[in-house]
Amino acid sequence: MPHRSPARRPLAAAILLACAQGSYAQSTAPEPAAAPKLDTVTVTAERRAENIKDVPVSVSTLSGEKLDVLNSGGDDVRFLSGRVPSLNIESSFGRAFPRFYIRGYGNTDFRLNASQPVSLVYDDVVQENPILKGFPVFDLAQVEVLRGPQGTLFGRNTPGGVVKFDSARPRLNKVEGYGSLSYGSFGTTNFEGAVNAPMAEDWALRVSTLVQRRDDWVENTNDAGPTQDLEGYRDAAVRAQVLFQPHKDFSALFNVHARDFDGSARLFRANIIQPGTNDLVAGFDERKISIDGRNESRLTSKGANARLRWGLGDMSLSSITAWETVDAFSRGDIDGGTPAGPGPIPFQVETADGIPKHYQFTQELRLESNTGGPLGWQAGLYYFNEDFRMESFGYDSTSGGVQNAYERSRQKNTAAAAFGALTYAVTPALKVRGGLRYTHDKKDFAVEDYFSPGFGAPATFAELQAAGPTSASLSKSKASWDLSGTYTVSPDLNLYARVANGFRAASVQGAAQFNGQSIAEPETNTSIEAGIKADLFDSRARVAFGVFHYTVKDQQLTAVGGANNANILLNADKTVGQGFELDLQGYLTDSLLATLGVSYNDTKIKDPTLAVATCATCTVTDPRNGSGQALIDGNPLPQAPKWTTSFTLRYGMPLGNGEAFVYTDWAYRSKVNFALYESVEFTGKSLLTGGLRLGYLWGDGKYEAALFGRNITNQIRVTGGIDFNNLTGFVNEPRTWGVQFKASF
């Protein structure tokens, strides 16, 4: 063996030691961060928590940052419009009375007892009256939009679908909360906050609040007008929830909530549409108006509910008891101008509507299996009771706003239902579901007081009664059903198909100054849809695509306005709708997240003889019958855009000890008809609104500071009109900028 120099031994040992240390250091170095993945989305579209991919319903959700961004500018619930496929929301009352449409299917009726085929369900409680549907959006866990008939498990006028709000629930043994404050254009302030506090081992309290305020930013150029500055508001809401959960087999969640709103009613602007076009008149300034009537809107609402759940071995029993009430009043200058204009105004109209007394009580009992086997089931009972009074007022703007007309009506509505649903796994890959609901609905309506001298209409209550019926009692029993299936092609890909039927109960509008009593019989909707839901690229992307076709028999339509300013309920022989919806989300890179929603809705009224009165001054493009009314066969439904598209893009990058980000969101809808008939002037142009947000997150996401803009291109469009007097319209919100700070603990 060759002799090794002693001097080399320490050198060799040092080299070996260095190599070993390097190898050890390499093996213990932190691994690169894993590629981001989309969180699993859980929904309760079938009244139990499930992965959105496994639910055979066309459903979209909004939550987290996306919801926070949309809500940052102090907007009302209408900010959700167009943010998921096939959803449109509009209002002729401003912040007080939103009207929801899904797949083009909704109701333009502006009366305070109007029913809608799209139901709003807030914390498992239906909000039936249209004023209740405007309760603010804050401290929510999630918004779900369920498209197509939901008449089996939700009931209560859901043939078009359901918009479902779920508040963030109290959490046991955890103190947490957040506060968010923004300030922007027109002195807009928006504060939202919540505190979750355990009260004992089995008790927790969560209190949430929202306070929104905006200065008046529209000037009345008529110095003699009683309301000089407009479009300001103060909107405040609070919700307190108490959770009691002594063990896993029982929980009780108690909820009380209230809202207080005071601000401007919708601003109607006379002759803002160029005759023969649907363009705004030259020089239109959304910051100015000229009216001689008073403008005001106020409402208070409050409610409470108790949601109890018992575990009973292989099944669970749930009880939901709820009470709601609202008091509302809204007054506006309906003609939108003064005797001097702008433009020709045949006569002055100033009116108000209010709900001085309202009561809604609901009770649901639901029993469901929880064995986890191939067969699952639900069964339950439901009761609904509503009783309220409505008031309508007329005023003479030319005589200082003296009251010259009044009507008070009362509506009582009760409904009782029994329902059940089954789910069965035919094979590990194929699940089928079916549901049935039987409902009895009764509605009583009566005009209680009336006077209206002038206009050639009945002047007294006695004359109104002599002219025709002033009361109605409507009763109907109806079954609704659904059948669906989900086929699992792979763990990441599901196919689904669904056929469903739903109905809306009969409606009544009372005899009034310009029209007699009208009744719309119940409508039924039968819908068929099919689609795919998939997680892609190791959950870095998610897609849902579906096609649908529906037929509404005896659809309730409302002929609003016309030269005689009527509000008349009609039944169309049928209406058909068809189209598709696409929901796509995904990481384009580890730092770039995009979402895309697209929908196509083709709706048509199918009734060769159905005709409605038309506008006073617009250019009608429909054929006429012998009485000069427009024949509306083949027309699309009002406020039903063919195309809606939403898009968001978020880019984040590490900066210091936090993350800097850019977020942009856009929503587009194609043109819409404002009325049942088609005209040049009362066709709303397409609308594209975009938002931009630049922000910084730090402290492990607990703190956020941001600059934001809403409607950043300042696109102003006529979004609705009043057709009985002149070319009166109202417009969307202008561009706003602001800053926001949010802190969580």
C-alpha cells in the first residue's frame, strides 16, 4: 500500500466534512412555495353543504375579496348585477326596491305588492316583499345564485331561481373581527365591521354593522323646487347573531337585524332621450336636474329568526322560525321636469308610495338523513304568512305640492307546503336526485280607501267601487318537482342534467286612478339544462358550462306606463328562453388570477293576440292591433339582455413584508327593452362598467390599504324610462374614486 502523507489527511477530512455539511444544508433548505390552487367551493343549493362540482344545478358564487371589492364603493345590492352569468338587477326606486332577473326572467312591476319569480333568501329566510329584497350586503360568508326553477326545496315564487345570501356565522372559542373604512367621491363613506366574541364555552356572539353615507351631488337648477340637492343618502344596518352549541347533536343560531335608510328616491329626468334614437340628448349633465316636485325616500326594516338543529342518530331535524317587517315611503317628481321643461311635458305628475304596516312570518321544519349511505333524503313542512297595507299619494306640483289623491290597499297572503327530496347513488359514478313540493297559496286583496278628483277618473271610493271590483280572493294549489343526475367521469370532471318545474302564485293589482283591478293567474316554468363541471390543471383552474331551455306557461307580465299611465297585470300564453352559461376561474401564472363569466339568454314572448298600450311620444316598432295597441308576440322579455359578461384579473407580487396587488373587474350587458313593446327610444344601450383597485396587504393579510375606482370609464347610459308623459329616463351611477383601509384581528 502506498504511503499517504500525514499532511494530506487533515485536508482530505476537511473536504469530506465540507461536502457533508453542504449536503446537509441542501437537504434541509426550505422547498419552493407550492403552486397556488383554487379553494374548494361549498354551496347549499340542495339545502346541505356540498362541493359545487357535485351539485346538478347551474350555480355561481361570490365571496371573499371579489365581494369586498364590489362592495367597497358604498353601492347597494345592485352591484351584483352582471357579476355572475345571467343575473340582472335594476330598480326604478333607487336603493329601496331592487328587481332581480335570472336568464331574462323577472318582473318589472313597480307596485309594492309585486311578486317576483326570482326569490331572495337571506340566512335561509325568504324576503318576499320587494322592499325587503334591498337589505344591504355586508359580513357575508357567500352569495349563491341558483339558476332555473328552485320550487322543490326553496318554494315561494322561485320559478326563475334564487339569490341566496349567507351571513358569516358566529364561531365558538375564537375572538376575531374586522373593520373596513373607505372614503371617496361625493363625500362617500362606507364602514363595515364585525366582531366575533365567545360568551362561554358553548356560546358565541357575532355583531356586524354597515354604515354608508353620500353627500348630495345632483343640483336642482329650478330654484323654486322644494328639494334642491339630491342623490345623497344615509344607509345603516346591523345584525347580531348568537350561537349556542352545547354538543355536536344540537345547535341554535339566533339572528336579529335592522336597517334604517334615508335618502333620495330615483331621479326621473324629463326628455333626456333624443327623439328617434336611444341616445342621451346633447349636453346631458348627470349632475343637474330641473324638477318642481319633492324627492325623498326613507325606510326602516327589522327582523329576527331562530335556526335550530337537532342530531337524531341517523337523521337531523331543522327548524327555521322567522319574522320580518318593513316601513317605507318614497316620493318623487315622476314627469321629471317643470311646466317650463326641459322639453315638452304635457302635465305635471308627483306621486308617492309607502308601506305603513307590514308583517311576514315564516316557519319551516325539515328532516334529513345523515347516514352517508347511497340513499339520502329530505322532507319538510313550510308555512308563510304576510299581511301589509300600501298607500299611494298624488300631489299637485304647481300648487306647492298639495296632496290631491290617495289610495290605501291591504294584501294578506298565506301559503302552506309539504316537500321531499331523494338522492340515490345508482353506481359509484352515477347519482340521481328527485324532489316534489305541494303548495297551497291564498291571497286576499282589497282597496280600503280612495279619493282622486280630476283627470276624469273615479273621484271617490264609491265611484271606484261602481266602476268595477276593488277586492279579490285568489286561491291555488300546485305541485312543483325536479329530477336531476350527476355522472362522475373522473375525480375532476362531472356531467349533470336537470329538468325542473316551478310556479309563481297569482297576483293582483288594485283598481286605481288610471286603471281597473287586474289579476294574473299562476304561472309555471319547466326548464331543462345540462352541463359539465370540472377542476383543471391540478385545481389551478375550474370551469362550469351549461346549456338550458325553459318554457313559462301563463307568464305574469306587467304592462307598465303607456300613454294612460296604467299598471296592468297580464298573462302571456307562454314565454320561451334558451341559452348557455360559462363560469371560468384559474391561475394564469402563480401571481395572476383571472375569472370569466359569460351568458347568452334568448327570450321570446309567444302570444299572437297579446297587445299592450304604448308610450305617449316614442317611436314604436311593433305592429298594432285595431285598437292601436302594440302586438308583442316575438318580443324579448323586458330587462333581459341577450349577453352578459363579467371579467376579473388580479396580479400580486411580494413587496417588503407584504404583497402589492392590482385588481380590475368588468361587467357588460347588451341592450335591453324597458317595456313589453319595442321602441327606438326606450331600448337601453349596452352597458360596460369597470373597476380598478391598487392595494397593499401586510401582516399575514390582516391589513390592507387600497385606492379604488368604480365605473372608471364614466360610461353613462339610460337604464330605465317612464313612457306615459314624455321621454323621461334615469341613468346609472357615474365614475367614483376612493381610498380604503381594512384591518382584521
